[in-house]
Amino acid sequence: MFQKFPRLFLILSAVLFLLNLLQASFTELIYDEAYYWYYAQDMAWGYFDHPPMVAFLIKVSSLFFDGELGVRLMSCVLSAGTYLLLWSVVDNPKKKDYIIHFFLLVFSFTLMNAYGFLTLPDTSLLFFTALFLWLYKRFLADEKTITAVGLGLVMAGLMYSKYHAVLVILFVLLSNYKLIFNKKAWLAVILALVCYVPHLVWLYQNDFVSITFHLYERPNQAYKFDEFTLGFFLNNIVIIGLLFYWVYSAFFKFRSTDKFSKALIYLVYGILVFFFISSFNRRVQAQWTIAISIPLAIIAFNHLLVNAKSRRWMYRIGIVSLVLLMYARAWMIYQPLFPMVFETHGNKQWTEELKTKSGGIPVIFENSYRRASMYEFYSGIPAISLNNYMYRKNQYSINDSEERVRGQRVLYVSQYRQNGDVTYMHLDSTVFHGFYIDDFQSYRKLKCIVEKPETGIEYSLKVYNPYPFDVALDQLKYTISYSNEYKQVKQMLPLKVKNLTPQESFLKSKDTLEYSFVLPLSKMENPSYFRIGIAEHNLLPGLNGKPIKIH
């Protein structure tokens, strides 16, 4: 295979791979990476926010190295594979004369550059998108069974990387609808679905928690053109970088000449149109459209091979981009190079300070899965995020994180307290206070099931105890939080409930108690949703119920 690659290409690939390894080793984790590292400490077929591929990559990386490289090794490997695939999918024989142009082009794609060493779900999404297109091109040339099997496995890899991957598969299939009548295409689809069954089973066993959150429970805000739709367009400039004008110009001039080039066009337009429409409903994050980087890189490289003027400009701007991105990568390691604090700065510092001041006991972070996972990664001390009614659910809401610290002396840390037993500060000058709890107990998994009244004003409430132990009822206080139409909490009130079952002192393990309640009068004007929470041991109430639409 490697004899097909020019010597200069292999040398530059090796240099870039080594650069990414060094960057991965000396750059502190970003918060999302720490969160996914936390995933990997308990391997499963699914997680609250994402499918399991990102955790799998981290687990494999940790078999070879400790520390940051133990999180990022496989990202460096997949990034190198992505560049090899991009090169391979271009047929033009002139490409051997423009190897440096190729590397300047792909290095300039800002997010694809960053995912060359950061471990995020988009890292494997980019690799499997490139591999999917490479295999699809081979399938169009020769419909071999082995290629169909490869497509099936890669489609599963895409879906195990990120749910957005369904768009990659969908728009490529739409570009060639006759595949509906192709037996080997069906073989690929069926194989992909079979491989995806373990994740589907996990979703079923966990009440489709990921889908429910992303589609229904994620907080939103009122539409703002500058933040939503204009932000969408700006993001799609940012992900390409300084070469955005020439890359998009090449795309808009590009015309399909065969089924593969048609697939590239469908893929870019499909994803962009899908998220453009989404931008009228919610803020679209930059990485959501990252998959377009692969077809755009292919189209842009083909364009510069036949257009001398564009080639000269892309070369010049590519060099400028190379210098700036290398400086930015150095700044990610060494903060004084630029007067701004990023997520990769100061994490070892604040975690060491907190570990020293806390005495090395477990730490409970209020509403912060990011800080909990970052602290545990660098300190080696158990930490969890305790999520209350003002936040959202995450992986700490559905796993056994409570049991890791139950009954222990812990430090409860909050950004919103004004004082405490312990105070520490992040590099961005954010101050945190913590107070000690000698016997930590929380019951955030108690499940509140609300049913609307068919007549009258009384709602029914069922409270289920999933724990393997009984819970004392006198420790529980019921609350109700009111939200606006965007599920932003605006008010929390105590909730009076009427017991409909014989009076008990405990909610027994795996048992359910039934109550009724009337919605208390809210000072909020026209609340759209309410949510039941349970407060225990003087802690803030949790997210025990689902958001319920009011009328």
C-alpha cells in the first residue's frame, strides 16, 4: 500500500504525526477531553451525551501511555489515517507535483488541525467520513462484496462516533437513490445496523436518555439572528480557516461528473442546509458541521491542481495559516504567548491547589461535569458532579458516581457561594468556595413520574426508588421549578404533596410511592414547563422528573 505514496508525502506525514504526538503530550486537556476520559473509566456501549467511540479511543490510548498522551494517542493515529485517505481519494496524476500544497491545504482547516491531537467525538467522525468516501468510491468502481462489508463496518463506526454521522450516510445515499435497488448496498446497511445493535440496546435500557436529552430536554434560548443564523455562517468560515474564500470558491465552481463527485456535493450542501434550518431554532455549534471538511478538502485540492491562480493564492495563504496555527498551538501549551486564557491553561495548577487545600478527600462539584472530570484526571482523587435544578443531566446523572463518595467526608465546591471552608481560584480569576460534608448522602436517581389530570387540577406523582437500599422519607423535600418556553429555569418553589399510599417511614428499594399535588402559584408570567425535584440533606433539589409542558 505504502509504495503508492510518494516519498515526500510519507516524510511530511511522519513529521505531522510526530508534531501531533508532541502537541498531545505537552498540551493540558480541554474540559471535554477530561469528560470523555471519565467515560473511558467505565466502558459501556453508550454514554449520556454520545455513542462510545470516543471512550474506546481513549481506552486504547491508555494501554500505551499515561497522562495526556494516554488520552490522545489514537487521535494522532486517526488524523494521520485521514490525511492518507484524502490523498488516496484524489485520482489526478498531477497531485504528486503538489504534495506541499496538499499539506498546506489540509493543515489550514482549523478544526481538522485541532482534531489531529485532541480527542473528541469529531476526531473519529472525520476519519470514518474519509474512509466511508474512500470505500464508496471503490464500490462505485467495482461492487465487490468485501467492499460492501467494509462500507457496513465503516457506517457503524460513523454512528458509534457521533449521532450527526447519520447525515453523512443519508446525504451520500440520497445522491445515488438507485442504491435502494442494490443488494450489496443493502448488505452494507444491514451489517451496519447489526453492528449498531449493542448501542441501540443500551439506549433502550437507559430510556433513550441521549436521544431524549438532545431532542427534548436541552435548554435553549430565544432566537437571535446574530448568535444563531449569523453565527452559523461565521462558524463555517472558522472551521475552514484563512483559506475559506478559496475553499468555498472551489466548491461553488465544482460540477459533478460522476456519482462520486455528486456525493461530495450532496454531502456538503445537505449538512449545511440541515444546520442552516436548525439555526432558526437553536445555536449551531461550529463542530456540528465539521464533516464537510472532508469533501471540501477533496474538492479544493482537485481545484488547485487545475487552476494555477488559485494554486498560487492557496499556497501563499496556506503558509500564513501554517505560521499562525503553529503559533496558536504553541500558545495552547504556553499561555504567556497570547493575552488570553484557554481551557488548556492552568488545569494542573488549580487541581493541585484544590487537592492540597482539601486534604485529598473526594470533591463534589456543583453543576460541573467539566471540572469534576478535570479534577479527577489531574489529581487522581474521586470527584463527581452533583447536578441540581439549575443545570442539566449528564453522565454523572446515570452512572454510579454517587456510590463512589456515599457516606464519605467530602468537599462540596460551588462557583456560586460567597464563602466556605476552602477557597481557590482558576487562572481566569473565577473564584470557587467549598464546604465540608462529613457523611455525604444524595438520591439524585429517585425518579419522579408525573401524570396530568384528566379532570380537576390535581396531578398524580409516582416516586420510584431504583437504589438497592431504602431511603428515609423524612430526609426528602419536594420542589417544583418553573421554566420558560426554552426550558430555562426562572423560579423554584417548595411543593406540597399528598400521600395516596399508607404512611411509610422509608421508600423501599425498587418500590414506588404515589402522591398527588396541585401546581403552586408562580410569580413567573406564563410558565411553559414545570419539573419536579427532590432536595435531600439540605442540598439543592435535583433533576428527578422530566420537564412537563403546562397546557
